[in-house]
Amino acid sequence: MSQFLQVFLSGLATGAVYALVAIGFTLVWQAAQTVNFAQGEFVMVPAFFVLIGMHWLGLSFWVALLFGFAVSIVVLGLLFKKLIVEPILPHGGITLIIATMALGILLKESAKEFYGAEAQPFPAMFPGDQIDVFGAAVSLRDLLNLVISLGIVILLTLFLNRTRTGRCMQATAQNPGVAEILGVDVKRMVLYTFLINAALAALASFLITPVYLAKFSNGETLGLIAFIAAIVGGFNQIRGALVGGLLIGVLDNLTATYVTAQYRAALPLVLLIVIILVRPQGIMGTSEGRAV
Amino acid sequence: MTRSHRYRSLLLAVSIAVPAALGTAQAADTVKLGLVAELSGAGAPAGTNWRDGAKLAVAEVNAAGGILGKKVEMPEYDTQTDPQVSRALVQKAIDEGVIAIIGTVYSGSTMVNMLVAKQNSIPQFVGSEAPAIVEKGNPFVYRTSSGAQKGVPALTPYFKDTLKAKKVGVAWVNNEFGKGGRNVFIAEMKKAGIDVVVDAASEQAQTDYAADVAKIKSANPDAVFVYMNQEESARFLIEAKKQALPMPLVGEVTLTEAKVIELAGNAADGAIAHVGVTATATEVPGIAAFAKSFEDTFKRKPTHDAIKGYVGVWATKYVTDKVGKVDGEAFAKTMHGLCLKAADHPKILLDTCWDDRGEMSRPSFMVQVKGGSPVVIGTVPAN
């Protein structure tokens, strides 16, 4: 029982971070009707901004976190939208998807060139003390990661549903033309979406990197798992991304413990195939029609 | 032919012949060693240290007169930790005229690329430790540290007599290196009458070890043998600390390496490993001098991979000078059964022998991480 609980809670903590990344896919999809294939690299890069703050600028860890967060929002939110999304989007979604793939490669190779191919240690935000939960030694860090990730998702959902700005963002996502007629500043709402995505990616980076270690290639796995989590949960629903992320985190750990460790990497793909066959809109998603 | 034509032809001939002659003269004055290593990808921590150790050795060899009196050059080839790329690069290095291959470190790559060096009768010093490498009858491949089939058995007395373990677990990375060590360890435990109660395989570049550690914790062995590459070792140690894994974690070589300690931080404290050679064994004069020189040059502490790269280049020099000419076949004959005494060949660091398969024997060490640094807690005689 204690082993199950240990593995389950650990899976939830990792899954919650996957969910943060998956929500980014959902937000960008809603804002620009495109898939950001550099999303994994968006999670890899902020950790390096923090390391630059600590090792090059001599900042303390917490100040470096703020520095990394701010730089991430500017680079991965503002500049991403202004320099890549805005000029390329008029040429079509596919062109933008290819551009994000290229951006992912650029970010990965830049991190490698600038900081080296070796993994780097990354300090944790919380102490690694254990607490006893029904006989399972659960890491306080895991629990706090879980609480923070879930808290962010709840706050984001409340923001989108209960505030005027949030509802304007949703209106923009659903139909930008009508939203504009109704007086919504569509460009501003889209910008907000990209800034939120960058903030979520930075947060996910700060939570996951102490375990993953800071490495240029981290985005490959994270991006793929989060993409699958978003599809499994429902690409057009934030709560879907949350469910998808948690589900993959928990199932991955349970499979590795009770079924097979060797094929654990295949699990998200198996899940993806099953969902596409059984419920193509995802567990929490809604069907979308599109005129062609 | 007009006078102007003759003049132009002469000019053309001179412009081709002079650089060619200069090139030949330059080629005759230098020998090339091909450094083929994991300079990026999952094996970068090992490969870059291997390279830097080798670079330091090349600088020292050149200062000592080179190989056969010729200056040594060492072009670098990055395998990206991809076995197929490594195979192509060994061929490229040979095509470019190297007299020996220095690398690779990852066993999966060495298993693939050593056939190319063998076909061309080119000596190859490798940092790989999978047992199978010296069991293929390849006379041109030589280790720079003992293989798992020599290193892992050196741990048996530690599990049996020091830890008095009755049941053990094994956590290993599912690649050529990990499989080799795991198989030898399980066979050794069987011989020693110790039960292996949990056998946890993980994948190369795996990031999440929660399930693996939970499985081990649940099986409750007296000690765990951890056999993974550097980054995987660090992630395992971090997770082991997170889940408060109570039993001793014992590894072979990588578990107590400087890079693992840097990545795992205080989670590495208490980890124990058998290492063929360690820069912390500063009571050995050659190792102390090497460690100082490496730190002065690269501003970081050397790992055992750096020492292996260093030994590989120096062994190439000693043996080529002994043979007296660049001749792969004669080099192979000399290597088999060769023993180099540190007293006569100080840069080999410890008395070292190679058997007729290229396997290496030399004294080794037990180390434990204490306060963030590996400390030698015992020596193991050559086996």
C-alpha cells in the first residue's frame, strides 16, 4: 500500500508539471490555432536563464528565479509572438508549426552551444524533507510541486472564467472576428495568452529541473509527453490538459512499478492511440467543426 | 608551345608541387591520434572528460619529444553518443591518417566501431567497460580501465564481508555498459550465496526514477548495486534521497564521480564505489601531479574518464616508441601481455598490465562520498 501511495503521489507531482506544459499547448492552440512544437524547449530554456543569473550575474537563487521568470516572459512570450507568430501566422498554420519546430531546434542548439552539452545541477525551490503519508515517505518537494501546479491551474481557470479580461481572452479564442466587433482588443488578448504560456513554461521549468537537471535536450521528452497529455485530455480545454498531464504522470509510474519499466516510454503513445480511436476529442475535450 | 604558355605551365606545376611537398614534409613530421568520443548527447560528461584528459596527455607528450620524435596532433570527432555515427567517424579518422584511435567511452559505440579499427589494423584505446568488448577476439582494442568482469567482482568481498549483505538489489541502465555490469554482478552474487531480490532496469537518459526507487525500497535489500552512467546515477541518487532509501548504495566507477557529485549535490553523500582509478588517490604521486595539472588547465576536477583518456594517449606513446615504428600489427603483438611499471613509465600512473585480449589489470580503490567529495576508503589489489 505504501509503495502504491509513494508511486501514485510521485506520479501526480510529475503529472502536474506535465499539465502546466500541456496547458501551454492548449492556450497557444486557442490563441493562434497552431501547435507550438517548441513548447518542450520553452520549458528547458528558463532554467538556463536562472543559471545565467546565478553564475554570470552573481544573483542569489531567488533573485535569479525572478530574473529567469522575467526574461522568459519577454523572450518566450513577447518576442515569440512579435518576431515569429505575428509575421508567420498570415501565411498559414502549417508554416507556423514548421517555424516552431525550427525555433525548438534553435533553442536547443543555442543552449548546448552557450552552456555546454553536459547536464547542470539546478537548485530546488523547496527542501527535500520527507513526510509520512500512511506509511509512505513522501517528499515535501513533490507535494509542494503538486500543490503549486494545481493551484496555478485553478487560478488560471478562475481568471479565464471569472474576470472580464479572461472572458475577453476566451471570446478571442472562440471567434476573434466577432470578439473584435464586440469591442475586444483582440491583439492584446492574444498577447496575454502568449505571456501566460511563457509564465507557465517558466514555472514548469523551475519545478521539474531540480529532478531532470538542466540540460539542452530536456525539452524533447517533456514536449512530447505534454503534447500527448494535451491531446489525451482534450486539446481545446484547459481542464483537459490537466487531466491528461496527471493521467500520464500517474500511469507512467504505475506501469514502471507494476508492469514493465522497459516499455514505460511507450505508454503515452499507446494511450494516445487508444484515445484517438475511442474518443478523438480527448477525455475532457469537445468536438470542433471547421469549414474548409 | 609559346614562351608564355611554357611560363604558365611552369607556374602551375610549381604551384601544385610546392604545397604538396610542404604537406608531405609536414605529414612526415607529425603523427595523428584520432580522438573519437561522445562530445555531445547523453555521453557528453564522459566523452568531454575523456577528451580533456587526452588533450593534456598530448601536450605533455609533445613537450617530451612527441611519438617517435614526431609532434602529435589529435583531431577530434564527436560521435554525438550515437554508435552508428561513431563507426563512420572511426573510418573517417583512419582515412585521414591517424595511427591510433583514442575512444570511444560508451560501450554501445565501441562494440560497433572497433570492427572498423580492426579491419584497418589500427590500435584503439577505449574507455568502455562492457565485458563483451575484449571477448570478440579483436587484437587491436585495449582498455584504459578494467572491464566490468574485473571491476565488479572486486566488489563481492565488500558486499559479503564488509556490508554482510544477505539480499541485495541492482539498479542498472539498460545499455551495453549497464547490461554487462548487471550480468557480472548477478553471477557474482550467486557465487557468493547472496540473493538478488530486486532487479531494476532503467533506460538511458531516463529522467524520472520515482518508480525504480519505490520498487527497490519495497523489496528492502541490505544494499543496492547501482550501475548507471553519470547523469542517470545523479538522478537516481536524487530520487533515492527524496524517498529516504535507507540501505547503502554501492556502485562501480561512475557512482562517486565528480560530475555525479556535482549534479546530485548532497544526495551523493554516503554513496560508495569501486573505481579503477581516481583523481582523489593523491597518495599516488603520478595521480596527484595529473590532478593538479588537469585542474590548472581546465579549472575543474578530473573524473576517472579524464584519467582514462590520459592513460590511453600515454600508452600509445610508450608502446609506439617501444615498437620503434608506426605498425599496427607490431603494436598489437607488443600490447598483448605487456606490463608497464609506473616507476619506468610514470605517466601510466599505476603499474598496469594488458592480457592477450586487451583487458587491463591494475590496483584499484574503494571510495565513498563524504561531505561532497570522494574519499578513498580502501585499496583493492590488481586481479
